[in-house]
Amino acid sequence: MPKLLYSPASPYSAKVRMSAALAGIALDEEIVDAVSNPASLINANPLGKIPTLVMEDGTGVYDSRVITQHLNRLSGNKIFPKNPAKRLEAERLEALADGICDSLLAIIYERRMRPEDKVHQPWTDRQWDKATRGLDFLNANPPKLPKSINAGHLAVRAMIGYLDLRFAGKWEKGRSKLKRWAAKFDDKWPEISAKIPKA
């Protein structure tokens, strides 16, 4: 069985775990601390980043978007629509949610890895501006939740879970549509939303 090396707090890991659940693909899941460069991770992914999917022959598959595409092929298109226009829409939504997470993580690492007097506030402000522009766009255009959801929806839910984990009280104001969207997602797919980022 393929093994997923992941962190419970990672929005990218959450997206992959949610994708596997949506597709009905069983994965052996192992929590790893990427900062400590464990051999299991480095041997599968020289970048030492999570999530990494380790195939039965030891081959590593990374990053999260490559893993979701791989799981989609294995499942016969259960994660992305077959229709080209709808697939592009799903891929754009996934890229937007992942891009917001990229900016959020840049803020976290800037604060976590530097002494307080070395944190470059203009850099964190720029990242927050990117994230909030993306959130405002999603709040104004919340994705529809059809009977068949896709990787784009999963990426958005994972992103909101990460916001709730690391930026609670800082992102919600003026974005009630996005909060309601997440609640509706959780009501309809509780077994999938159970995999959102957690501390």
C-alpha cells in the first residue's frame, strides 16, 4: 500500500488526504517532522517536503498537486472532472487555494525562523495582501458545491482549515460567505472535512 508522509497541520497534506478519501484510495499514513529531515522522507523526496507519497517500489511522488493528479488517474477521474472546461476550473481553484496557503506559510516561517527583531514586516505585509486578495475573491465568488466535488473544493476547504488553525480571528471579518461555505461543506462531507489541518 502506498504510504503518505505528512504533517497534520499542513494544508497541502490535508488536501491530499481529503483527495484520497474522496477517491476511495487507501493510504498508509505516517506523520513526519520535516524539519528534522527523517530518512524516510529524504530518501523519497530529496527536497524533504511534505506531503510525499511513497509508492510500493519506494518511488516518491511530490508535491501535493502532482499527488492529487496521480490519485485522480488511479481512481478513474474521481478527483477532477473529465470535461476540459470544468477540469480547468477545478485546477484554477486548487491553484488559488494553494497560492493563498503559500503566502500564509511564508508569513508563518518568517516569524518562526527569524528572531523578532529580524522579521521583515514589509515582506509579511505583502504576503498577507496576496492572501487577503485571494480570500476576498473567493468570498465574492464562493465555489458551488455540486453533488460531485473535486480537488479545487478540497483545496479551498483545506485552506480555510489552515486559516482557522493559524490565523483565527484575523481573516474572518467581512468573509461570512466563505465561513458559510466551509460549514456547508462540513455538513455535506463530514468524513472528508475530518481531515482538515489540525495542530
